[in-house]
Amino acid sequence: MNILSFLIIILAFVVFIGIINEKIFHLQSDIALIFFSLIISLILVAVRYIFPMESLINFTDNLGDLGFEEYLMEGVLCFMLFAGASKVNMGKFKQNLRPICLLALLTTLLSSFLYGALFFLLASAASIPMDIWTCILLGCVVSPTDPIAATGILNKIGLSKNVCSVIENESLFNDGTGVTLFVFVQSIIAHSSDNNFVKLMLQEILGAVAVALLVSFVLFKLMELTRDPVRYILISLLDVSAVYMICEHLGFSGVIASVVCGMYFSYRMDKMERKVKVIDPREYYEDFWEILESILNAVLFVMIGLLALDIKISSYAYIVLPACVLIIIISRAVGVFISSVLTGKKIPGNYNLMEYVTLMTWSALKGGLSLALAIKTAEFLEPDIYDIFMNVTYVTIFFTVLVQGLTVKKVYFALEKHKANRLKA
């Protein structure tokens, strides 16, 4: 399938689902895209099963094999992260730096290993041929929260800026932890020499930050020389794409580097706000990144839905799929609880421990990065185990986006009411 055919199909899904949702269902737009794309995919699977025509089979196979990993990891991820990081409130970020760091680092680490341990117990009980490190690898795939889902969904449902700041910033930074853990555990499974976690973590993070700051500093100096708002956009695109490519080539975290680029440009643009208002009075720069983020988010969520056409159902699905939802909630809640205890008395939003753990657990949406990591395991896992990885990751994403994403607003307001009653007492 060529690029133009791909664009026509994806844009048709985005447009028609968007219009139907706007007129009838009124769901949050990103949730509607992923939900109805899945429904359409399941209908196509049923039709293909009932009418096994060669042309229909070829069409659905091509539709399900749209190069999701290449699109995200080698294409648009850096731009989506830059756009999300550009909206970071630096004041809120500094205010909540401790809980953000604990959630992004410690919670992700603890959740991944606890998920692996619980899944290993399930695998042992059900005679599933998965060792402990393979189960932990699955935990590394599904534990990180997704910055794209967080900024695309949670930011539009009325949560307070303080709460959104913690959720979004954790999501932006914990993917670096997740990817590093993934590489570390993969190296253990493959018996390679790159199995020093501390070394990997420092290399991924410090290297990414250094490259991002150096390149961004140089390119922002170019931005200060121009009075063309379109050139502002071009320089920012050059910055994040160059930084991401350099970091991936050197073995640093392109994910964290893209976030640092976005935050750096946002901070420097705020510093020269008066000049920007003169040069860019119509806010072309901000509008471009806002529109680009919306378009790329829409395409990504449709692709996640269509990927159902390319997923083989594991013979262990009836055991692992119901259990994986419970395991992801338990492992996330324990990880948040321990991080919250270490946060001390300054829990964001004036929540008590129970309220904060509940909100941070239920607002932890998963997304495209987890799916891309799961797809990457096809290179070294047995086909049956790979099917389990894909099934579990897919169900986890849909549970968190659809169930948690649709109910997190109610959970948030219920906790706000509980907090208000507690403070009055």
C-alpha cells in the first residue's frame, strides 16, 4: 500500500468517525477514534470470516499491516512529544518536581517488576511457557503511561491544571524509564553484555538531555536571528527531528530528548514573549504545533484500532486477558503508593494518600508506545509468546483508554468532593 492510499484510508476514518461522533455519540474525540476504529476492524474480521474472498482478505491484511511501529517510532513520535512538552507549565513542573520524578522513575520501575512477578505466578499456574524475565519484559511494555493519550485525552476533560501537570509530566518522562527497562530486560533474555541498568539509565537520560540542550541552544540562536514566523516552525521541526535521530543513533533516549527539546523551546519562547508577539501576532507557531498534534494523534488512534486486523488471538487469551487488567491496576496502584509515601506531606492537589493513589492509578492511560514495544518483541520471542504480548498489550490499551479514559472525569470529581468533605470536617 503506497503512502497516498494510506493517507486516504486513515483520513477517511478520521473524518467520518469524527462527524458521526460529533452528531450522535459526543464522546471525547480521541476515544471515539480508537473505539470506532476497533468496531470497524472487528466487523471487517467477521465479514472476512463469513465471506472468505481473496480480494477481501488481501484488503484487510493490507489495512492491518500499516507499519505502525515505523510510523510511530521512526516517524512522528518525536513531533508528538515535542508538541506535548511545549505546553508544559514550567511553574507547575517545578512545583511538582519531586512527585513527577518519583512517578516517572520509581513507580514505572516498581510497576514493571511487580507486574512481571504477578504475571509469572499466573503463567506458572496456567502452564504458560514464560520465565520470570519474559514476564517482567511484558511489565516493561505495559507499565509506562502514555504521553500522547495523556495530553490528547486527559487535558480535554476538565481536570485541574495542577493534577494535569503531574499526570502529563509523568507521562512525558516515564517512557524513557520504560524504554530503558525494556532494553535492560531484553539484554538479559538475549544474554548480551548490556545488562547494567544504572549504566543504561544514565546513558539514556544524561546523553539525551545533553544532546537535546546543545542542539536546541544552537538552533534557538538561529531562531533569534529571523523575523519570519514560518521559519520559527521550520527551526523547531529541524531541532526535534535532528535531536531524535542523533540520540537514537548514539543509543540515548530519543523520547526524553524530544521532551527536553519541547520544554526548552517553550521556556525560551516565553522569555522572548514580547518579541514573539510582534513577529508572530497571529500565533502561527503555537497554532501549527496544536494542529499538528491533533492530526498526528487522530492518525495514531485510528491505526491502533485498525491493528486489530493484524493481531492473532493467543490460545491462552481466555486466561491472560481478564487477569492482565487486574494485574495492571494492582501493579500501578502499589507503585504509586510507594512513590506517594516517599513524596511526603506535599502530595499535589492537597489530596490524602488514598485519594492521590486512586487518581494516579485510574488516570494512567496506556497507548502507542506500549504497542510499538510489544511489536518489537517479534524479533526475539517465540510466536506463541509474541501473540500473548500483543493480546495483553492491546487489551490493556483499550481498557485504560476506553474504560478509564471515559470514567476518569467522574473519578476525579468524586475525589474532589471527598477531599472537600474531608477538609470541612
